[in-house]
Amino acid sequence: MLGIESFNPKFYRKASYFKNDFQKVLKNLIGNKIDTFWLMWNVSQDEWLADGPVVLEINGDRLEFTAYQLDDFSLSINSFELTEKLDWYGMGDEMPLKWKEKANQLLSKNLDKKITAINILQYDFYGNKNESEYILVGIEFVLEKESEIDQKNFFSIYNGLDQNALDDTEVQFNGQIHRIPVN
């Protein structure tokens, strides 16, 4: 799946199910640093293929995050090897892919900061007082600040409408993002 033959992620739509399955794993990451990260890279276009998983390495484990369709998000751990051949749905040499380490400069600078908190992000689909429907959209690593004015102390991976999106600031969507702390 997603260009990786052995990859078989379990997708979640509800933040509560995601939290139940991964709370212990995520809680154990607090106090550590993100050692490095990899993005699936389209070699011929020299750009990030945002449809592929975002892989973080923390304490020797690879955490593989994937946003899929409009309301699916997954986390798998050490489920494939980064040396495995990538082939985007049989495109082969038409779309040569590789894993590129630290391919986002904004997020690379946050690698030396300790994780102080982790939030599971859910989105209120309707966004009004009369009706709500929450869907899981991603995860937010809150990192130690270098100074009191430092606003770029996040490493967030979330669903950017059927592909992964990344940010180094607190994710906001018109007040419709709700955070579920991992504690």
C-alpha cells in the first residue's frame, strides 16, 4: 500500500480508538527527542510525495504516520524497512521514489528539542454549537521552547485533505481543532 509492498496500516477515524491503541506508546515518547525523520521523495520532480507515510525515529523505533482519504489516519511502528523498494502503484521508473531524511527544513530544526507533550488532533466537521462530528486528523508533538517568544515548537502530522501535511506551529482551523492530550 502507498508504494510499499509490505505496508498494511490500520486506519482510524475516531480519536478515542486511536488513543486507546497508542496511548502507552505515545506517552513513553514524552521527554525524548525526535532523532530524525524521513519523507517519501519523488526523485524526478525533486519534491515530497505527501501521499506516502511520514516516518519519525524516536529512541530507535520508527513511527510511521499516514493520512489517507479525507478522514483516515494511521500509526504503525517498525512495520516496513526503509530499504524496501518503493513503487507507487506499479509506476516504477515513471515515478522514481526514495526515502529522504530531514527533507523539511522547518521541521529539521526542531529535532534537538525534547517532546514535552503529545496531542491527538480531532476536527469538528460541522464546527457549530448545534451539531458536531469529530474526526481524527493527526498528531501534534509539543516540543520544548528555545525562548518565551518561540512559536515554532511543534512537529505536527495531520490530514491535509487526502495527503499528509506537516507544520511547526500549532495547527488551527477556524477553532475546529480539538486536542486530546496523551497523558
